[in-house]
Amino acid sequence: MGATMASGIFILGPVELRCAGRREPVGTGRESLTLAALAVDAGRPVPLEGLVHRLWGDEPPGRPRTSVHAYVARLRKRLARCGDTAHLVHQAHSYTLDVDPDAVDLHFFSRLTAEARALADEGAAERALGVMDRAAGLWRGEPLAGLPGLWAAVVRRNLAAKRFAADMARLGTELRLGRYAQLLPDLTTLADQHPTDETLAGYLMVAQYGCHRQADALRTYDAVRHRLSAELGTGPGESLARLHRLVLEQVPAGELLAGTAGRGTAPRTLPAQASLVGREQEMARLLAGAQRGARPPDGGTVQIVTGGPGVGKSTLVGAAARRLAPHYPAGQVHVDLRGYSPGLPPLTPEAALTSLLRDFGVPAGNLPADLPGLLGAWRTLLADRAAVIVLDDAADAKQVRPLLPGDSPSAVLVTSRHRLTGLPGARSLDLDDLPMDSAIALFRRIAGEERTRNLPEVRRITEICTRLPLALEIVAGRFVSRPSWTTGHLIGQLDREHRLGEIRNGSMEITATFAMSVNALDRDQRRAFRLLSLHVGGTFGAHAAAALTGRAFDSTERILEELLYAHIIREPEADRYAFHDLLREYAKDLATDEDQIEERDAARARLMGFYVRSCELAASMVYPHRGRLASDRRPECDASPPPWNDADHARRWLHDEYEALIEAERVARSAGDGQTAALLSHALAPFFQEESLFATACTLHEAAAEHWRRTGDRAAEGAALVDLANAQTGAGRYDEAHTSGLRALATARAAHSRQTVAEGLRTLSILAWNRGRHAEAKRWAEETLALRREDGDLWQISRALNNLGIFHLYLGNYEASYRILGEALEGFRETGDAKEMNRALVNLANVHMETGDHASARRILEGRLDYALKRGNDAERAIARVNLADAMTGREEAGERLALYGEGLKTFLRLDDKRNASITLHDIGLVHQQAGRHTEALESHRRSLAISVAIGARLEECRALWGCGVAESRLGDAEAASRDFDKAMAIAESLGSEDDVARVRASLAELRAAREGDTDSLGESA
């Protein structure tokens, strides 16, 4: 191609399209801007949202994507008239201008300037100037002349900086040829325009000195020194200070610029960057690992920093390299390995070694021609030098391995989006998002303290950006460019439906960074990336991923591993995977654009089928005695459930997938798939009960019962109503539970479902017991037992006996309770159910306590607590602690009892188990009473009373009122005590609880005695 380009795309001036010397009209201003927006990134994908921003900024028209597609269509026709040299490719939610870079004047200019720089480095100054002339001839005026908008203005500024750098390179080359007088006028003018540019000041000093004006050269240095001090608070850099010394020493003018990159000068090629915010721990690890004394036996230190796109790897490593400079005096050099550069292939080891050797001053003519020679030269050069080598954006370990200096005192810092393995002596550091405080500090540093004083709003901005450093930098830069915006207005922009499209600033878009990583994946990995974004939970396992992708498990596991190594997904815990929030959103956008809706729907259907099948199978292993709905109700599913070894593994899966299972039910219900939602609800019912997840359970079971009612499936409706009544009982919603239980019983009987009838009877018995209606509970339990004995299922018989034994205990029938519980214990022992055996033993311990055998009760309960700590869930551990505390009676044990009760109470409150929380608060009040701390006792009883009243737990309300009365009487408030005793008596009599009637009657007698002057016995029954 000649100096003036006969064909191509021109943006270094007014935007033009030329075909064989003929100018092809581009069209409207927006069309020209579209061509420029694609040409600037020729060969690289430009996200559609980014194009919209480049064209209209923050004020796009009503249907911006439609307009972009129209502009692109017209540009395609114009490019087609110019032959087969340029194409507009639509892929991955983006457009790419596929064209020879030399066909775009900007990229041709960049290539020519690089070629000229290489010629100048080789000493071919005249040839270099000729190439520089060709590059300068490409400029036809102001870049993108006449095009509107912020993006065009930013690009113009950037291109002006490139032109200035090229002009500076030309001036340096001409000075080395001794053209001092010829350049002096231009240099003087430029120095006035850029008074703090040290390179320009140095060139002016060289020209002045070369014209025998040493005094002027020294005055130029003093002027710059004072200007730097006054405006920037700093002094001249090493290069300008060295030039000043040489002028003072009156060396020949030709030596002033010679050897500036020679062996005697330590290279400093780290790119400019803002100061690091946060990352103190990560920085400490890097610095400690790179200390000269921490070097491994093979000599050098290699530290690898990996992480996802935009997480700040290069910033951290650049800051570390600067911090290490005093310990590595031979220099700090940086090479961009282009592992994920759009439109550019990764740098070859030969090219990287050539760049590194040139940085250390090796003349181009002395460089070996092959990789072994370059490798030998590199290791020889660094054999006795302590330098910091930054290998930025590595593609893989294969690319990095030849660049390691071997047995050298140097330190190597590597960054990569891909996990690198197999590098000798390497230590790895994986970066994640910034902590919240550091994220806020980063945003405020860029956006300015004055405009970011509303810290709650700044926190919200950092949350929307998911604390990702690049996203924060882009958004903060956009905020700075819009001085009329407030942080609240910025939140409004970012909270829109397409959040990713708002994370942009000028020519920077977060999606472009993500695209680099995704485009590096192979076809199968990209498809998996898109489909995995359709998962309904926060984390997922490999089996759920296999269901979504429709692939075999082994194949899916390999793909997940590759995505993990590429930092496309995370592994927050072993074998559990998750997306970064912004990457998940990007993947969803790609899935919408690239996958047909039928494929997306099929993936979701496979996932739902997998969850129903797996959830039912897990529940059957964890709760083997529970009834199941008929299999003909299940959706089809080809995906295999996980191969659990035992019930514990299946229970762990339910815990791991709980969030996803709940979201799957919600998604299915919202999409009108009530059957899938109802099946999930039923399968999860015993897990909800075991984990005390009552509020969630009520919502799901209520929807399930309504679905089965609408579809006329009476058997399934009855089962759902039993589940609902159990959940409502656990949540303390007793009136609703009673209604649901009666409906369940009636529905099950109408459907001739014996198992559900038995479960409905049991549910009503437990509800009556919770309400303190022990005689009613006993009647329901006896009906349950009769049905179970007819069916002959020993485990179910034992379960019914266990419940009946409890009710006899509360009715004061201790002998009957002990006999029935003993039969239940023997049944559980025969069926091998250790957990139910422990529950039966706890109930027997309560019989021992009520009959005065506290030693036996305590022995049983200590064993129960040990079992619960090893094998139980949170609720079971809490109950075991409370039961053991109940068995302690000595005053000297008050502290230990309160500790056990306190731990149990915390768990009950966290699990929203209101009834047990109320009971435990009452127990805490009794301990305080026994210790004479009546004020504390009254506070605990009142808290217990408030909860029991709220949930309608009449027995707990009665006992809390009695406790309040005792505390009030000991505190001298006889009137309040009398009122509370009267209320407690009314409830006890209505419940038919003889023990509670006797207890309250005794306290009333003591209160009357106290009023008559006898206070000694008051409260003894507490």
C-alpha cells in the first residue's frame, strides 16, 4: 500500500470510504459515526450496546437497536460495492468489521509508526524518517471531523495523543541526526504549549545545546523544574536530570541522546496506571513471595495472579512491581502477551523475547534469529541481574514457560485470566472482587469526594457493579463526564433492565472485556456458558449443569473445569459452581441472541425434570418411611440424578441445592407449570419440617394444594393439605393449621387414601398437643395408632406410639406413658432407626424427670446431645441442648443451664421456630426465678408471653402468664400478679391441663398468704 492509500476506510480527518481512488458516499452523520465506531476497533467485536452508546451517548432514540441494524445494513451494501475486502460480521451480541487493518488509515498509521520506531532503533534513521513521512501523510485534518457526541470527542483526544507521540518520535530521530538548528523553532513552540512534558523539554535542551546555547539549555531545565514543583509537587525524572548533568559536563551534543536504552540504564517500561486501592493482603503476599531472601533453590521467583476479566490483575501486579523496584535495581519491564486481546493473536515466545531483550538495550542487529538463540540470550542477560519482569495477560502456561529467566535473581510476575499450572517454582494468587470498603474507596477516588458524599447511594452503585474493579472504574469515569448527574441519577441509569449496557464510558464497555474471554472458548464451552446462565439458583452442581446442557456427566464436568480455569465461572465450595453476577447477565444476553427459544425452553425443561426426579429420590433416601405421590405425575427426565452413597450424602445435596430448588418451584409456578411446582413442594415437605423452614413451606404447600384442587387430583390434594397443616403448625398458625388438617382428612377419606388419612390424624394430634389440648391430642393419636396397627407397618406403629406416649405424659399418666414409649423404642430398635430411637429416649427421659428420677433423665439426655452434635441438624441440636438444661435442677448449675438455653434460643429464633422459642424463654425465666433474679425473670416470661400470644399457643401462653405472675409477686406487684394468675387459670381450665391448674392454684394461695403477711413461701413453686 502506498503513502496515500487509494482504497480503504479513512477516519484521520472527515470519515470517508474510498474504492480504487473513488470516494463512496457514506450517508448520514449517524451512518458515518457507525462506520467510524467499527473502524476504530477493526477486527474486534463491538458489543451492540456499545455501538448504541457510541452513536447516541446517554440519549438513545426509542428503538436504538433497530436503527443500528439499519445503519449496518446500508454500510454492508456500500462495502460490497468496494469489492470483497471488508465485511461486517454479526455474532455474539456484537458487530465486527472484518478487514485488513492496513485498509483503515488509523491502523495503517499505527503500523507505520511501529515500523519507523523499529528502523530508528536499528540505526536506520533516514529510512525511519521516510516511513514517518508516510504515516504523517495519512492525516487529513481533525479525526472524525464533524461527528457529534462524547465518544467521538474522546476518540479525537486519544488520536491527538497518538499523533503527538509520533511527532515526538520524529523529533527524537531528527535530533539524533544532528538537525538542531532546523528543529529549534518548532521545539520552542511545542515546549510553550506543553510546559510540563519532560521528553519535549529534554529535546529542546538538546537542540539548544547543539546550537552552542548551553545557558539556554540550563535555563530550560530550571524552568521545567520550577514548573513541575509548583504545579505537580514533584521534580524532574531521572532521564531529564541525567541530561542536565551531561549538559553541565559539556559532553559532545551527539552523546546527549545516545545510549539512553543501553546496558548501563535500567529499563523502566511499566505502563502508567492509577494508584492501587485496597488489596492489602494480596499485595503483602506478592511482596513476601518476591523478597530476595524468599527465592526458591532454582533461583528466580515466579508469582502468578489469576482472576476473571476486570478484576484488577494488571493493576495489582503493576503496583507490586513498583513497590519491588528498590530490591530489583536492574529494572522493571512489562510485556503484553495479548492472551485475550480482541482481534490480535497471543504474542509468540519469539516476539515476547525480542521485546524483552530490546527493552534491556540489546540492538536489533544483535538479536538471534530463532527461539533457542533468543532464549539463551535472555537467560544470559538476566543471569546476574535482579529485575522485575511483568508478563501481562498470558494465554496459557505454554506461552509463559519460555519467558522465565531460569537461574536468575530476577522476579517474574504473571497475570492471566486462565489458571496456569506446570510452571516451576510458581506461586499462584487468585483475585476476586474487591471488599465493599475498598470498592467504595475506588469509586470515590475516581468520581471525586465532593460528589459522592451520599455513602448509602455509593454503596448501592458498588453493589450494582458487583464490586468488580473495571466496572467501578468505567461507571465512575462516566459519572465524572456527566457533572450534572448525582449518585442517585447514576443509580437510576444502572438499575435499568439491561444493566450491562449502562456500564460504559466513552469507548469503554464492560461487555467488550467479557467478550474477549468468551470468544477464547471453543464452541461447546461457549454453548455451555450460555445455557448455564439459565440455572435458577446461586450455585449449581455438575449434575444440574449436565441437565441444562443435555450432555453426558463426564463431558459436562470437563467443560466446567475448563470454564473454571478460564475464570468464566467460580467454585465457591467444593464441586459447587457459580457465575459472577455480571458474567451471568452477559451469558443470558448471549443465550437470548444466539440460542433459539426452543433450545432455551428445552434446557429449562431438562433442569426442572432433573430437580423433580432428584429431589424425590433424595427425599426417599433421607425419609424412607414417608409416603410418595404416584410416579405418573412426574415430568419426563433423561438426566441422571447424583449417585449418592447414603442418606447423609442425599441430605447434603438437599442442603446444597435448597436455594435452587425453592427458586425452581417459584419459576415453575410463575410459568404456569403448577404440576412441577407441586411435586417439588411435596418432595421437600419433610426437609422443611426437619429444618424448621415453616414460612417458606406454607407458601409452597398452599400453592400445591390449590393446584391439585384445580386439577381434581383429590389424593394429591389431601397430601398437600397435610404438608400445609404441618407447616402451619410449625409456624404457630394454629387456627389455619386446624382448618387445613380437617380439610386434609376429609379430602383423603374421599379419595380412599389410607396413608394420607393416617398422616392427617397424626397432624391433628400434634396440632392439639401444641395448643395444649392434650386429651384431644390423645384421641387423634389413638385413631392414628389403630390405622397403623391395621396396616402392620412396624415403623409407623412405633411412630404413632411415640406420639401417644408424649400425650399421656402431658396428661400425667406416667405409667402408661412409660409403657407406650418403651414399646415405641423397641419398635424403632427393630427397624434400625437410630434417630427415632433417640427421640423416644428423650421422651422417656421426660417421664423420668416428671417422676423424680433426674439422674436417669440426665444420663439419657447427655447421650442425646452427643448424638445430635455429631449427626443432627441445627434444630435437633437446639432441642437436645434445651432438653439437657431441663434435666438440671441444682442451683449451682444455673450458669450452665442458661448457656444451654441461650444457645437453643438463638437457633430457634434464627429458624423462626416460635413455639420452641417461647418455651425456651419461659425456661430461662424459671432459672432466673430460682436464682432470685426476678426482674430478669419477668423480662423473659414477658417475651415468652408475647410470642405465644402471637402464634396462638395457649399452653405456652398459660405458663408464661404464670411465670409473669410469680415474678411480679416477688417484686411486690401483687395486683399485676393476681391479674396474670387469673388469666393463666382461665386458660389452664379451658385446656383441661390439670397440672397447670394445680400450679396456678398454688401460686394464687401463696399470693393471698403474702398479702396477709406470710412472704416466706411465695414463689416456691417456681
